[in-house]
Amino acid sequence: MVFVAAGLSIVVATGGVGAALNTAALTCLEPTRVRVSTTEDFLPVLRKVATRVQADTNNAISCTTYDISAVPPAVAVSQIAGDGDERPDAWVPDSSVWVQRVNAQLGGDAPPRPVTVAQSPLVIAVPQERAARYAGARVPSWEDLLGGSAPVRWSNPADSTTAMMALTTARKALGSSPAMQEDVGGAMIRLSRTAADSTDELFSEASANKAAAPMFPASEQQVVQYDLQHADALLVPVVPTPSTGRLDYPFVTLATQQDAVGKAVRSLRNALTSEAGHRAVRAAGFRTMEGTGGPTPTPGVPSPAVRLLPDPSLKEVDAALSTWTTVSKEMRMIAVIDVSGSMTARSDGASRISIAQGATDTALRIFPPRSQVGLWAFATDKDGPGKDWKELVPPGELSAPSTTGTQRDALLRANAGIDALVGGDTGLYDTVLAAYQRVKEGYDPTRVNSVVILTDGQNDDPSGLTLDQLLAKLNELSDPAQPIPVITVGMGPSADASVLEKISRATGGRSYIARRPSDIKTVFVEALLQRSCRPSC
């Protein structure tokens, strides 16, 4: 190598814009160039440590240029898994989940096992003026945060690793029982309607609105760095009970060469795991790879004690993201209520029709305002000879004005009077087909399109379709590109569970048997959670 006297140069790029750092050292005309990708939060740490590695004139690789870029993790995954020339030699994302995603795409060509160089627990960022409410025994649980008893705003987990890990952590902390996951789904419906585009947006709100700003999930490191610059609008990191997740920062070696590039990557990794590297990690607000030596707390803002959950798998993260994506779409649904004579039968001290009315009333009041909902009643010849269904309110956006109030008001009034329509037999099959066709006619690809059927019996219309004819019609009409799940709920012992299951399965929906009045309410959450057909439809 031919050396010249010059300033040692480290190129650190953010969003493609380079900034040169010079230190007193020797460089060469043809330096070894090492490309490193990381996140915005971890960029200062790598910048500091790389400067120290390069400045060590006794190091055998002193003639090295580290090009350090802040690249969104999803973009980095594409670069690493792709065939282009943008693949970095080393990568430090903000979660091992991103490494799992790369490994899943590369298969046998996956990089060597990474080394975690830093971590930061997930916390809830609370304006200092309100933090005393959530101290000691009053620290909120993940269930409190999802259920609304401790108001919190989320950022979009599809675009934020912090929000992605917080959402997965909440699901993991609450357990995997069907009932609990239904509750989580309902909470995600509410949170998705007020979600910020990014965590940065929530920090900006905290700075602008101070005590009036919402609480939100963040990493401890993000809160520490924010507080250093916003002494007039401090945030307190509160760790939800019983335990929390984390962002971890794995150092992934992607260089395969055993030459100068490979050696330079190993030197950077070793420097990060040294005592000097630990000091750089803590100085930037992170905890070390062992989770010890947390950041220096901001005066007046205590550093929280942390109990960590096991890190999630890629499967768990994808399940959370899939649910969020589903519920983030607005809904278009027709609710179809059985008003046959048997709905006057009583269960737990109330008639079946009053139970159905109560569940429908509750759902109509909690549905987001941009949901499109219509209401039908059905029994044999309900709207004239041979027509078993009667449209009470056509589908419309709940917040849209109607003749007296809003669409929601019209639906609530119609539901309150539906008991006056009780009479006749159960004209189930013709009604299912008609409701499916009505939703299909106005299919909206930007929404979750579905039909919800509440019935206490089995088809009792000898002049209408048979079950085989109905299933054949549904199969003929179904289109995987335009899924319309039919969600059925059977009420009482006369409901034909086998038939309802066949109807729902044919359309990619789910079927329920409501053994308790409260069971009916879960179907409306399911109506929002359903989005795509099964392969069989």
C-alpha cells in the first residue's frame, strides 16, 4: 500500500447524504472500504466506535474507510436478500426479528449467528406531569394499555420497529387463549383508528403538547435522547407490568472475504463489545448486551426497573402485523338478524331476540365511525311472498347523516324495533345468498367486506334453496381477490351447528355457537378481524 499524509476519513451517510469525519492519522490512496448499515438510533454509536478503530494507528487495518449508513430495516432486508450491489458488509438492525426475516429469505445462505451489541427495553413514554399516576402499584399492565383504562396512542407497527415490538409484546404478555386474542383484536381495532404514522410524530406531539400529549410505546433509549433535548417537556419511561419486550441490536457479519474487509468488520464488532464500546453504547442511551449499565437518567426522571419477556419469533411478529393490517382497514358489513317465531324463546331470563338486540346495540355503538354497516331481518316471507329477508337500513358509513341523525342513529333505532318483526319460520339459505350477493355488488377493496348472520334455528323454508344449492351458488360467486366471509353465530340448542359451519367454511368465515348471551358479542369483533378467504373458497 502507498500511504500519504492526510486526515483519516470515515464516511457516515444518513439517507444517502455523506458526512466526512477527520481524525489525525494516516490514510492511503486505495483504502479498504467497508459498508455498514444500521438504524438512525444506533448510527451515533457506530460512528463513534468506527472513528476509534480507524484512529488506532497501531492497528493493522488503519487504512480502512467505514461507510456507515442509516437504512430502514425493511430496506436493508431487501438489499441483503437481493442480488444487487447494495449489500452491506455488516449490519446492525434494531431487532433480531429482522435477522430472522433475512434468514428466512436466504435459507442455507444465511449469515453467521450475530452478536448482540446493545439493547433497550420497551417502555411507555408518559408526560412528566402525569407520570405520578402510573407509579408504584398503579403501573399499568399491557392489558390496561390495550383495554383503554390507561389511554395510549400507538404508531404504525408496519413502519416502526418500536411499535411492531410493542404490539407483539402486548399479545405475548396477554396470552394466546382465543378469548384473550379476541380482546387483543378488539383493542387493535380501536388503536389503529388513532395510530400515528411514526414514533417520531408522537415525540413531536409530546414536545408541542407537553402535559396534554398522549402516552405511547417507545424504547428507553428514545425517551432518554428525547429528554436531553426537551427539558421543558420531559417524558418518563414507565415499564408495563408484568414484563416487557426490548429492541436489541445484533451485529450481523455479511462480509465473506477473509481479506481486509472481513478483518475490518471483525475489528468493528470487537470494538463494540469491548469496554470502550460499552461506554459508547451507554452514552447513547442504550443498555449493554447483558442488559446492565443502563443509560444515565435525566435529572428528575428515574430509570425504571425492567423484567424482560423472551424475544418473539418471526411467526409471532408476523401474526401481530397481519392482525393490525386487517383491522386497520375499515369495515363494510351487513348484519342479518333472525326474527323467526322461535326467537321469542327465553334463555337466562331473556328472550333470544332481546339478547340479539343487546349484542347488536353494543356493537353498533363501538364500531368506528367510518365503518359501513347495514341491517337486515329475516324469516319466511318477511318482505312479501317468497322473499325471506327485509332490509331495515341499507349499508352506509356510520357517521354519515341520515333523515334523523346519522347512519348509526338509524341502525340503533331499527335494531330497537326489530322485536316487532318476530314471526314466521327460518328462511336461512335464501337470506344468506341474498346478503352475500348484496355485499358483492358493492364490494369495496379498501374495506373488510363481510356478512354476519345471527340465527337460533335451521332452515325451514321448503320452497327455497337447499343447502347443496346454496353452497354451489356461494362457490360459483366466490372470488379469492374479493373475499366476503360469512360469519355465522347460532343461538340456542336448535341452531344447526354443522350447517352453519359449512356455510361459513365455504366463504372463508367462521362459525360460532353462543352458549351464553355474552358469546354473541365476540362475533362482531370477528367480523372486523376477518379479511381473506381460505384457499378452499
